Amino acid sequence: MKPAPFGYAKARSIEDAVALLAQHGEQAKLLAGGQSLIATLNMRLSAPRLLIDINGISGLSGIALKNGHVEIGAITRHVEIERSDVIARHAPLIAMAMPHIGHPAIRNRGTIGGSIAFADPAAELPGCLLALGGSVEIAGPKGRRTVQADDFFKGLYETALSPHEILTLIRVPAAASMSRYGFAELARRHGDYAVAGLAASAHADGSGLKDIRLAFFGVDLTPLRAKGAEAALAAGDVEKAVATLASDLDPPDDVQETGPVKKHLAGVLLRRVAAQLSRTRA
Amino acid sequence: MNEFCDITLTVNGERVSERVEARKSLVDFLREDLTLTGSHVGCEHGVCGACTVRVNGEIVRGCLMLAVQCDGASVETIEGVSDSGEITDLQNAFQTRNALQCGFCTPGMLLTAQDLLSSGHAPSRDEIREHISGNYCRCTGYHAIVDAVEAVAQARKGSRK
Amino acid sequence: MKIVADVPSPLTALDRPNSYIGRAVPRPNLARLTQGRAQYVSDVVLPRMAHVAFLRSPYAHARIVKLDKSKAETAKGVVAVVTGAEMCKVITPWVGVLSHLKGIKSAPQYAIAVDRACWQGEAVCAVVARTRAEAEDACELIDIEYEELTPVTDPETALDPDTPVIHPELGDNLTFERTLDAGEVDKAFNESDAVVEATFIFGRHTGVTNEPRAIVADWNPGEQRLTVYQGTQAPHMMMNLFAKHLGLEEHQVRVITKDVGGSFGIKVHTYADEMATVALSKLLKRPIKFVADRIESFVTDIHARDHRVRGKIGVKKDGTITAFEIDDLTGIGPYSVYPRTSGIEANQVVNLTGGPYKCPNYRARARVVFQNKNVMCQYRAVGHPIATGVTEGLVDLAAAKIGMDPAELRRKNLYPDDAYPATAASGIKFEKLSHHASLDKILAMMDYKALCAERDAKRLGGVYRGIGFASFIEVTNPSAAFYGVGGARISSQDGATVRLDATGAIFIHSGVTEQGQGAEAVLAQCVASAFGVPIDRVRVVTGDTDNVPYGGGTWASRAAGIGGEAAWQAGKALRQNVLTAAASILQAQPDGLDIVNGVVVDKGTTRERISLDEVARICYFRPDTLPPGFQAELMATRHYVPRAWPFAFTNGIQASYLEVDIDTGFVTLLKHWCVEDCGTVINPQLVDEQIRGGIVQGLGGALFEHCLYDERGQMLNGNMADYLVPMAVEMPDMEIGHVVTPTADSELGAKGAGEAGTAGAPAAVMNAINDALRPLGAKPMTEMPFTPGRVLRALGRV
């Protein structure tokens, strides 16, 4: 299908983008990687009157280690993240997720900001952000603000971003020597969205774990933490953690699998990730 | 509201200036405005890979980029990459091993294979399958394609020694 | 017809000097396909061409109450907005029935729905505009009101008295019913030591051709001729149908098929939107182009394989199969597709179940019912995956029941290789098959004993792998028995014209068509060998009804066996003509000469007498130098149709080796084998690649592909992200082997091979999964696709 007609504006700066959004509100959509947006437009699931292209804005891309955090500009392409030494060393959980995201041609254009803002419930990066307890920087008409990962994902394709705002930066805690990570995903075919996925981070605590964050994706309308399971795992009981998922998670049926199947798969992933978390990192 | 934009870009080494609708995809622009029909449209939602082209040296889905986004860019299609001789060994291998039947996925498949091989190392069969995992082929079942790419990878490695 | 030597010689007619028969010659059309220089219908552009987009019903069953097109008509770029009622003035409706399917019934189907839409996706209005985008924009401006009607969406209840009848004039929702009762089934079951029953469910799925359906129709009122560019498998059939429904003479219609981006049976049918496109061209007197986008493809390309089969098998302790019984229910769409009918798939299931096995007791019932879902019709290996799935599934269950190795049970019951000719319980006739030789070969290729040992060792380590077999037969090279006898103007014969051009090259014009399987290469190989030129001197013309002999096109794996034979005979005939001309030039005897490598030589030697281009030069430009009374004929046409057998049955066997993750239910395909006997193999590489591609299509149906509908007749997953086609990572390497049993019904002895892979793959996977899970006491899995959720439920984990 061909999209409904729209206008096109290339934003020269974040302020420019914010001003255009203020002017057009819900009639405008931000164009970053376009790998989700343009597919949506092609199917006429959405018909904005204006696309605001933010790809050319300088300063919105790049990966840096700053004050114990890894900061990633919102329009940093997946492929740059995939190839980044900084990510490999200081945000290894994200490095683990990258090969699961789409395919090479998609990763050459798709951006981390786009993925976080679009918030597909089965996407990997929102899960990683939640697992790392990161935050996002947002620019809007009232200036800049920071939103924590725990407060960002609200509902199906719904985030804390308002139609007048633009995501500018993703920030995650840099890996420390005590940091432990785990990532596992089940998808019907390589590169597909997850049928069930788990991104997890923790800190080694003697022979056990603390600060555990288990972020499941593909099992609900948003990525979500299984807090009951986190507590059980902190107490060292993997089987109890798996059993607790029954109350932590209530996956709806979707086109790929039923809720009960997703819940079962979540348990399988938890066992696998728990094993990863308990291993010392190389 | 600019529903039409003037763009200037390089396509297969040729400088091109056109006025395009903002909503026109890169692959439709190539096929319709420039009559470069070697890139194909299979799904328009970025899954099948038949529209794969190169923008500024990187493979992309031509159906998920707008022509207007390519203002100032360098775009290469199968026609250009073929005429330059860059993938002659891949094309020959595909032919001798019948790694194509209807040929519709082939331009995208060749560009994706070339993307894999241009990194320089000789990939395993599993790595080849992974790199082409976003290119849908209904005819071959992929086995002959993997054979062809593997053979070319080995030959290029051999000729580099 | 036996293999005939044209002169007494120790060589057979196939042993031509420099013969290409049996050689893996690369296809001549590949270079342009790898260079992006092909011409698919979706690439065709004509002067004054406009584009059509269709407004489609969002409801499975609805009356069109109001349709106001006034706003759409004045939208930017719009040429015309045309309703179903207006279409009726240009093109007549059609009914998909054939007389040899006794009792089949269907209702007239219109190019555009007139007052009622009967499936979600049916076109209810056409918008023609300068661009496709503008046409789609205008579709949104059509003011349409529907009254929803109750949709019929469950085949199990489609025939209940309470269920609405979709076409009241037909009386009920039954399209077609067939029953068969051979031997003494009840007695056989009573005398069995074990009887196993199972219900097999095959998920509705669809072709997903990489290039969607595309058509450019060009009515030229100045010529009073309609030219249609269409990616059809059967150009002559479409030519006949366009003429028939537009009120034209056949000779006023020309159908041109160049490169086709995949077909697999999808593009051999008549589609309402394509007929509408052709009618629009006639109405608007200009070329009209329609390219189905992927979203509309999912709800308009024919679906297939939506079957629920209750199967029963009886077996004795010693492994002898005593009887087969099936009850097949299949739910199609609201119309039987035209002209081949939607009764053929079920008919095949009845014909083919039990086919590989020498068992005289067989009872079958098949019912085809209408539903308010997308239409359903023939798709690669029509009915075979169902019949093979049921048969091979029952055979494996029987083996498990009596504790016999599944390969052993097959050995006990497959038709012996010397049992021919034979007629199966269903009435199908076998010329000569090689089930046992094929079984021997595949067991060797797999190293069956070692593979079983590996599987068993893995089990001890908690890794569950399985091995599954599927023996199968395949219908190829159909005679008129398939369609012609039912009144369809679908040609089972085919023709080839070959011509020597002025520089000694050869042109072949053939009635079969190319969709990527290599028909052009096979034709070139046949003619180059029969005539005697290097293959690079051969040019093939197909897919143009103005310029090829009247033929049937490519379907039911007929291109090599039938098209190839016609080409072979034509090549021989042209050789004879050319040698007669050469002889008259050389003052020699024609039967002392031969053509080898493009040169006329003394027969049986390499002594060159005259070159082909010299013969051509004299015949075309200096006929004044030829003996008086002699006329050179440097062109020959031959036709061929199988006469001795209604179908050339082939046989084969497949095996799947896979691993089931019993925690997640995910199945990993480790390896796949297929041994195929398709008679004389003209190009081994092309045959093997056809089999590989066919296997993967079958694997798709077994593990991934499923058109999901809700109870309101809405397709839930009609896009490439949610409908899962096989991609490279999940597919295994596939090893192919051959046994060769030529047919005596043609000189080449080639049978067909295009659909064999798809016929057996799903059954092999099903049996392998059940083999893997049997030690865990899992319930046998018989419902496809075998999704992780289904595997987990079979294991009782969910």
C-alpha cells in the first residue's frame, strides 16, 4: 500500500523539531530510522500530515562513557551500537540484545531512540532499558526532563513521551565488576519480535545476587519487571522465582502464542537467564 | 506543507535531480521515476528484503526509506553494482549453482551477500544463513544460495593470499 | 510409445552426440535475472497506462447497502470509479464447476461484488487513477455502507440446518462430495490385530509468491485487440477466458508472460480483481495496471490445504496393512475457483491416500464446503501433502502400535518394484514405480542405523531428536483426465515449433511457461540434443499466445515431461528436414548425415560436410541453386500428449531428522533427505533445486504457515510479520538422491518433479516430531503447523 499524502520537514536542531511538533501536535510524526514508522504509514495504519525528519540533527547521535553511565544519542543506529567497543565493554547487556534485532538492513537504519519511543511490546531494547534501570532524556516545549525506565512504558505503544516531545538520549549505568547480565529470547524465526524474552541485570553479592531486575518482553503490552521473581531470585531460589512468575505475569494471547504458553516460556527463560546471572563475567 | 520536494542525489554514479512526493518510497522512486526496475517490491513492510539497495554504502530496505531522505546521498542499485563488476563472482556462482529460480529475491540477496563478504572474512554456513535471514526466497529453499555464497567466500579468501 | 532409434544404431535416441540430457546445464535466462535486467509484469509500463486500486470489504459477509462514489470520482488523478453493477456491462460472471466432479456446484462470481461481499477482502469497487497512490487516496473517499450478515466460518457446522446458506439458490453449503469404497474395509478392520485412528488437521496456508500478482491489460480499440501482460502459468487458458467473458474472439486476445516472480500454482487461477482490471481496460480504452500489494495478497491470493481428516488404519501383527479409511472435510471460500474448481484438492486426497501401499481395502469420503473466508484452490502439490500426511502419519502410528520399525513396516507394505502395471484401490493407475529401490537408497544416504543410534544416544542425555519418513506418490504429466474431460478448455497437450535461423541458430517456441523452475533450460536442452547444436545457439520463446503453439502452460509438473517431449520431437523433425536440405545441397543421402555441434557431418563420424549457417544461407537466400522441385522446410512443429496413462505417477521418499526442545516446544530441523524417481532426469541440478524449494514450502506448512481466522471471518495475520514464511536460519541442508524409472509413454521418458518436495515434507516432519516425543509418552501430534505451543500441550507442559 502507499501512504496517505504527507508533508516533509527536515529539523535542523532539537529546538526546531520541538517547535514543529508544537505547531502540528498529533498531526506530525518524528522520522528517525523509519523502520517501524514507514511500515505503519505504508499500511495506512496511521496518516500524519507531516513527517519531521530528525536524522540530520547533530548531537543526537553517538555513544559515550560519562560519569559511570553509557550515554547513547537517540538517533544512534543499531549497527553503530552493534559495532561499538564502548557498548561491548560497558553495556554488555545491550550488546547481547543487538543480534536479535531485525536483520542487517534494518539495523543499518533503525535507531535506539526509535525503538524505545515506539515501544513495541516484543522489542528487545525497551526490555534492556528496563533491565538496566536506565533513563531517557526528553526535550519538549517546557524544556528538558529525565524519565526513569520504570516510569517510561505506560501501555501498548504508549510511553511517557507526549506528542510534543522528542527523545534525545538514552542513559544506562555502565557495567561494574560486580555487574551480572542475562539475556534470552525465543522468536519463531531469527530476527522476529520475541514470543517471549528476558533481559536481566544484577549485582553479585557474595555467592548470591542483589539489585536484580528481571525485564520480560513479548509477554504483555509493555516490557515489565517480574518483581516477585526478583525477590525469590535474590533469596537464591530459582524454582520459587519461576513459580512466582505465575502471579507476576499475566500474558494476553497474541497471534503467535497463547497466554499460558508465554507464561511457561517465561519460566524457561528465567531458568536460563538465572544461570547466566550467576556466572562471573569474562 | 511540503508534499513535494526537490532532491539531488547520486544513483549508480549518476547525478540525479528530481521533484518527488514526500510520501514516495526510495524503491518506488528508483523503479518509477528512474525506471531502475531491478530492485523489487515484495511487501512494503520491510520483511521480505526484495527492495534491498545500498545507501551511502550500507544496505537498507528501499521500502522503508523515503526518496526525500536520500537528498545528498549516494544510492546503488543492483544495476549499478552489477555493471561495475563488483559482484561478478557472486553472479556467476549463483548461475552455476542455480541459486536463483524466479529471480525476484535475487538482487536483494546479492546485495546482502556482498554486504556479508565485503567484511573480508569467510563466513560459516550458519553465518551466511544468519546474514540472509532477512531475505525471503520462496523458490530455492536457501540451500543453493548458501552454497554459492560459501563458494565465493572461499574463492575470495584464496585469491587474497 | 517406446524409445525409438531413428536409425538402426547401438545408441538409443537419447544417446545423441554431445547430448545435454542428464547434464546440469545452467539456465540461459539467469544472467539477466542476476543483473536486475529482468522484466516482471510489475515492471511493465505502457503509454497512457493508469493504475487500479480496489476498495475491499472489511466484512466476511455483508450486503452493500449504499455506495456513493461521487467524492472519489473528483479526487486528484482519478480517471474512473467503477462499481460491480457497472462492471457487469463489460464482463460476465463465471462459475467454477467441471462436469467430471459429479455434483459439484457453485454460484456465479463477479469481477467486482455487486450487492454482497462474501469474504473479507473481496473487491467492492474499483478506482482507476494516474498513480496507485492516488487510486488508494480516492478509495478512502468512497462512501459505502454495509449491512453485516452472519458469516459461515466453521466447516464442521457449515452443513448444519441452523447455519445460513451462503448461496440460497444452491440449497446448502456443500460444494462437492465424493465417496469411494474399495475392497472389504469393515471385514479388513475386523480381521486386524490393531486399528489406529487419528484426526489430522492441516492449517490453511497460502503461496506468498515473492512478486505479488500483477497484470497489465491493454485494450486497443484501433486494433480491436486485447493484450494482457500477466504472470500466469497458463496463458492460453487465460486467453480463452478473457475472450469468453468479455465477448471477444480468442484471436482478439494475446496473453504475454515474461519473467514471473514465483507462482507455485497461485498464478494459475482466475482472480476477480484481475478480470476486473482487464474489463476496465476495455471500458476505459487504455492500459490498466494492477499489482496486488502484500496486504491484499493475503486476503485474495488463493489459500489452500484447510482440511480436517479423520483417518483409520488396520494392521496385522506381522505388519501387513489391512485397510485405510478417511473422512475429509475441507472448508473453502464462498466460490469454487474458476476454471479448475475448488473440488480438485479434495478429489486428490481421495485419489492419493494410501497410494504407495499395496492394500486393496480403502474407503473414503470427502466433503468440500463453502465458507465466508478467502477462496481456496490448487497450490503446489495439490492435495498431496494432505494425502501423504494422513497416510504416512497412520503408517507410523500403526508401526508404533505393534512395535515395528517404521522403515520395516513400509518395506512390508510398499508396492513391490516388480508389481507393475498396477491399479491402486482408489483406481489410480501406476505404470512403474520404485518404492523399494527408493527406500533402500534413502536408508543408505541417511545411514539409518547410525542415525538411529545417534538419536538414541542423545535421548539418554535428555536431548530429544526424531527421525520421520514419508513415502509418497506424485501426479505429473496429466492427460486430459485432469481437466479436459470435465469440459475445461485447459490443454493437456503441448507443442513446440523449432526453426533454424539464417545464421544457424535455433529458435524454440513452446506452449509451456517459465516461472523460475527452468522450463526454458529444459526445452533448450531437449532441442539442442535432438537437433545437434551447442546449447548457447538455442533461443527459447515462451509465454506469448501469439507466438507459440497452442499449449497448456506449466502446472501439475508437466513442463519437462510434456513440453520437453514436444520439443524433443520437434528437434528431431527439424534435424530430419535440415539433413534433407543438406543432402540435396551435397548430393548425398540424408540418412548418411547427422548434425553434431552445429555442423552437418557424415553420420557416426566427425567428418564435417557443411555448416548449418551455410545450409541456411543457401536455403533462405540462394534457393535458386537447389534442385528443382525441392523446397527446404527449416521449421518443424510437433505436439505431444500422454495417451497411455492418465497421469505419469512418480514416487519418492523423504526423511526428516530434527530436535525438539521439550522445554520451549521449539523444533530445530537438523537435516532432510529426499529420494525422488521422476524418470529420465533432463537437468539434475534443476530437478534437485525444485525438490529443495518444494521441501521448504512443505516445511513452512508443517511448522510455520497458517492463515488464522476468527469466528467473524476476519484474517488475523495477513502480513509478513505475523504470517511466518520459512527464512534461511530455520531451514536445513537437504540431500537429494534419485532412482530412474523412465516412462514409456514418451521417448524422453521424463516424468515431472516440481511438486514432490512439498508432497512429502510435512509428513516427514510430523513423523519425526512424534518419533522424538514418543519416549516421553506425548500424545501424537497430528495438527499442523506444529507450533511451540502445540508441542508443549502435547507434552502436557502447558
